[in-house]
Amino acid sequence: MPNTLIIGRNCVKEAINSNKNIEHILISNGELSGSIHQIVAKAKEKKIVIKKVDRKKLDTLSGGEIHQGIIAVSSPMAYSDISDILETAENKNENPIILILDGIEDPHNLGAIIRSAECMGVHGIVLPKRRCATVGFTVQKTSAGATEHINIVKVNNIANTIDHLKKLGFWIYCADAKGDTCFKQDYSGKTAIIIGSEGNGVSRLSKEKCDFLIKIPMFGKINSLNASVAAGIITYEVMRQRIKKAGI
């Protein structure tokens, strides 16, 4: 597998802080202003090799993405397992929350969903190996570095994963326009939420295996939300309920 490029100051900083296996960092000649100083200091502290290069090299590597004068080259991303998600939740003494993404092919959408999920305390994200955006530099950058702080699992078959989670005691909620309002459900138990693509929604088989169909009520003339916005609203509701129940 090819190395992973981590592009932009915030993403590189998060990668360093998360102890990701970074092979070296490329910095544009003369780019030592602002937050670059802090990133370089942290990288030196962790004995990460820093190389000064011509800015054109970074332009080429980034493929048009805004790199802010810095790119880190790391080993290929190591995906997690479902067991890692469960362990993360157990360590926090929480019932696990899993987000299953069915057919999210836009990397900007995927990155935004990962960012919202990490902020809302989701313990892990499940992606299919096919019909899904690659967790590359566009996803990493859009997630603002959240890919470094959340378990991301890739599976061959979402339907089989749903069956596995049910055996583990999970309740499966599927975002669908024909469902009941998401604000009336109880998410206090082991929770898995499926979000589909904006065009096709959740696949038929995944939908059939769900315990509940849920929707976000609409009050305007547009009857659908961007997938990342929908994921953010639903995961916020899950956490809001849990915080309220805990009396925090």
C-alpha cells in the first residue's frame, strides 16, 4: 500500500499529537511563520525527520489541495476493528455509539461526517470497502484531523456487520425519509446509526435489517439534508439524550 499524505497545518499537528507513524514532514522553503514553528518543535521533540523542499513539490503532491506549506508522509492508514470500537467505549464506561456509512462516495462529505462524529463522542465509524470514498488527504483535511482520533473500520459487507452488531446487543437505527422522528427514540443502549448517500439513501438490505427507521423533521421547502449535516444532527441528539440522562 502507498504511503499516506497528511496535508495542511492542522491535520499534520493532529497526526503528530496522536502518535501516528510519520516517516517525515515536508516543509516549503521559507515557511516558518505562525503555527509552523509549533509543529516543527513538536516534530523535533518526537524525532520526526523534517525536510525543506521547494513549494512546487508540495503543490504537486497535494494535487491542488491547500497545503499551507506543509505535508507529512505517513505509513498507510491502519484501520480498526469492531472490537477496538467496543474497547474505546468500555474504557470510557459508555454504551458504544457506532456510525455506519452506506455509500458515502464524496470525500468532503465523509470528512465532514468524521469530524462531526468525533466531536459528538461517537466511538467508531464503519465503512464498506466498496462504494465509499477513500480515507485519503481530502477526507483527512475536511475532517480537520479527526481521522486521527476516532476508530474507522472497513468491512466487506455491511449487512453481515449489522447482524454481528445485533448479536452484540446493538439497536440499529437507519436514517430514512419514511421513518419516525429521530427525536422520539431512546439511544441510551448500544447504538448503531446508518447514514446513506444523498442520492440513493441506505441500501434496501441494510434498511430491512434495521430495528428502527428515523428521520429528521423538515420545515422548509427543501425536503432533504446533506448527509454530513444529517449525521451531525442525529449524533448530537444521541449525545444530548445521554448527557441529560446523566444529569450533566
